[in-house]
Amino acid sequence: MAEVRLRKDFYGTLIPKVSSQSIRVYIEFEYKGPAQTLDIESNTGKRGLWGDYDQESPTYHDSKYVSESETFRSYHFSRTIPLSFWGTREIDDGAVEAVITGEGVHDDAVIWDAYTVNIGVGIRFGVRPWGTTPDCPTPKSWTCYYWDPGINDFVGDGQWNDLPDIRWFDNVQPGGYLNAYYLDYSGAVSQAYYSEVFNPVDGGTYQFELATGRVYRV
């Protein structure tokens, strides 16, 4: 007889997010039974008025192959789900729902306290690189990320920009730092370079000297 058990005692770490971001969903479950491919549905939402779960995002579909076993074996899956909150709300009880189905099996669980949502307005600032580095004396382009202390995570699209194009960061909090890479004409990527912690102002433009980590207002 096939059986699947989702881990239901999991509580998240209340990761702070803004409504335009995504959350990485990580779910654990156990399975015993014949080999098969299980269907996995996941979505994000919040605690409703009566304490139940209100789905807010679309449902995302995945699959997971499980091996034949007469005893429970542990598995996990993960996916990135965009948050789908609208309006000017602050959500302090964000949750994730997971549903696993297969031939002869079904289980579902809601993971409470997975994240919070803060719709507060942040700042917008731009940064451009300056100088060369020992491992990239002839840079062609660059990419840059910003550690946003408001969400305790890096933001940035990972795209390469020709020098000296400015990279803009929107709706972030001051008090973070930069993480940048050069790309040379041969396609080689430099090591990671980090800036000092700084406090950008809304609308400001900055210059990041990768080799020293210094950031200047321009």
C-alpha cells in the first residue's frame, strides 16, 4: 500500500519580503510504496479571517520520482514562487501550501510563518564601476548586486552591462553593500568584489571602485 507523509511540524523563519519578490519553497516528505512519479502543487498565501489558509498566488505544478520501498524514505523538493499580494497591506503571517498526489496517495500541508510582507516604500539609487582589478585588467562589462538589509538578501537581475553603464536598484533600504563582478573580452569572469557598507540616498548615483571596495557619491 502506498503512503506519503508531508512534514507538518515545519515553521518557517518569517523571512521578510516585499510583495514584488519571490520566496524559495522547500518541502520535505516521506514515501513508501511502489515506484511512481508524484504530482506536487505549491502556492503561497496567508492566514485568513477565521484562521484558515487563504491562497494568494497561482498554483505551481511539479513532479517528483520516488523509488519503490517497503519503508518510509525521505524526499524533498523546492521551487521559487512569486508573491502575489496586492494593495498596501503588511502581512505578518505568510504561509506556503503544498499538496502531493499520486496513485493511491494524497497528502497536503500548510507551512505557517514562512515569511512576512512589508509593502513599505524603499529608495532608488544607481551605481557604476570604477577602475580595474588584478584579475581583470581589461573589463568589458560588469554585473552587480546589492545586499538589502530590509529583506536580508541580495537584489539584482544578474545581467551583464557594458561599461560604464549604471545599474539601478529600486525599492531597497539603505545600509547595505555591493557585490560585483567584471567580465573581460575573453569571457573570463573575475572573482567577487564587495564594497564597504554605505547609506545610499533616494535618487543618488554612486561609483564603486571594485579593487578597494570604496563607494563614492557622484
